[in-house]
Amino acid sequence: MAEARAGRVAIVGRPNVGKSTLLNALLGQKLAITTERPGTTRSCLLGVYTTDDPPTQLAFVDTPGLERPRSVLGRVLVEEAQGSLEDADAVLLVIDASHRGPGGDPIVPEDEQVLERVVAAGKPVVLALNKVDKVKDKTSLLPRLEAWATRHDLAALVPMSALKNKNVEAVVQELRALVPEGVLYDADFLTDRPERFFAAELVREAIIHHTRQEVPHSVAVQVDQFVDEDALTRIVATIHVDRASHKGILIGAGGEMLKSIGSAARVEIEELLQRKVFLKLWVKVDEDWTRDANRARQLTRDSG
Ligand SMILES: Nc1nc2c(ncn2[C@@H]2O[C@H](COP(=O)(O)OP(=O)(O)O)[C@@H](O)[C@H]2O)c(=O)[nH]1
Ligand SMILES: [Mg+2]
């Protein structure tokens, strides 16, 4: 029988390349919220993959995007992602196979900048070339793989699709080879976040799906009450926005918008908890919280 191996793996990359989708595909269940908007993931999220065949435990940490930040909130998110690199045994760098560099360069400079931060942390890197389903001409993938392999010292390079669940197993095999012998957690341990964290995230996901432009970036969700009663779980949450106009947008004419957001989130939370949920949402203006580093840390890391 093969030896047991276990280690921590930081999932890093630019915003929107599919890191959170990949975490969910690796775990075979939805843990992280994913949307078509960059900047969705706000805090590091642990998801532990465990298998017996061969005995392997990979403690994945999904991170906010690593990209040169353009705002105080962005800086707080990069600082959060950077922290996860320090504890990692290996790094899973995710890039989007459909992106091109300037002049058709097979390597996008922003991806390379992320790699440089990772290499500076001294960790072995598996590169996941994600979203290959979006690339019509598959032969165009070869030069990209070759360019990465020749320009950088990577432990492995895996073309894959998180959305279509293609080649995700290959990522696990490559990472297994990079982590030490041992076991980290009980076999049924999945995450260290409480249910209320995931409830808050599902409210935020519903808001992102229902609003546009700058509203999603202005929003943070905190759960004020989470009580299991006989027939249902009662959840009261506050949506913090950084300016008054966004409160109006979120509530909507006659409260219709908030009602739609609440019912979409409730369905998802019921699916997660596998029981009936009563969900009450409040909206509060927390003037300029995204521009105040301390408030931004509080509202993104201790959400839930
Ligand atoms: N076509 C395609 N889309 C993907 C794939 N992986 C992720 N996406 C989409 O890319 C967007 C961003 O994904 P997300 O996981 O939130 O990215 P993150 O910001 O890196 O965590 C979402 O709309 C996903 O559905 C993939 O393999 N193929
Ligand atoms: Mg994400």
C-alpha cells in the first residue's frame, strides 16, 4: 500500500481565473461562492480533500485574487492571499487558458507577476491552465504550455477545466507528489468555517448575481443571529454598503430587490443546511468601509 501523504496547498492566481470553481470541483461540492465578477472571494477558505486511494489529504486554501491592488479593499485582499502562501507546502497557480498576452504572447504578464510572488515564497508550483473548454483550437494550448515550461521552473503543468470537471484528478496527483508523508485532519473534516460564514457568503453571492457594477464591491454581509429552532433555522443578517445610494439600489422599489435577494439566498442556504430557513436581511450604510483598511479587514475576514 502507498504511504499516506498530506499537506497544505494555496490556490492562487489573478481574479476570475476560476480558483473558487476549482476548489469546489476538487472537493466535489460547493464550498466557495463563485461568480462571473472579479473580486468575489474576500477571505481565505480552507477545504480539505481526503481520499484513501492512495491515502492523500490536501488542505486547499482558496484565496482572493493576487493582482496589483487599485483600492484599499484590494490591498486588504492581496494581503490576505499573500498570507496563505507562507503556510503552504505547495502552490496551485491557476491561469485562464483563453487569455493572451500583448502581441499574442502565450504568457500573460499579470500571470507571470503572480508566479513571481509565489516563487519568492520558495514553494513548489503546479500550474493549472484552466478553462480549456473555452479554447476552440486545442493545438494553441501547446505553445502556451511550452512557453511556461521553458521560462519557469514548475513542478507540473496541467491543462484542465474546473467548470466541466476535466483533468481535475490530475491536479490532485501532481500535488500529492509535492506534500510530505503524514495525515493532517480526521477523514471527515472538510472546513474550519462555521455554517453562519457560509450563510453570509450565500447572501453575498445572491447580491452579486442581482446587482451590477460597483455595488458588489461595496457589500459585506454579517450574520447577527443564527438560531436552530425545532422546525427551521432562523438567520438575521446585515448587509453593509459603503454609500447611501447603494442602500437604495439593494432595497429597490417597494423593497422588491431585497426580497428577490433574500429568497434566492434562502434557497441556497436551505440546500446547504438541508433544512428550512427563515432569513431576514437588513441593509446598513457603513460610510466608506471599503476605503478604511481596518474596517475592510473586519468586514471581509470576520464575516459570517
Ligand atoms: N468556461 C469556463 N469557465 C470557468 C471555468 N472555471 C471557472 N469558470 C468561470 O469563471 C468565473 C470566475 O470563477 P471563480 O471561480 O469565481 O474565479 P476566482 O475569482 O478565480 O475564484 C465564473 O463565472 C466561473 O463559472 C472553466 O473551467 N471553464
Ligand atoms: Mg474566488
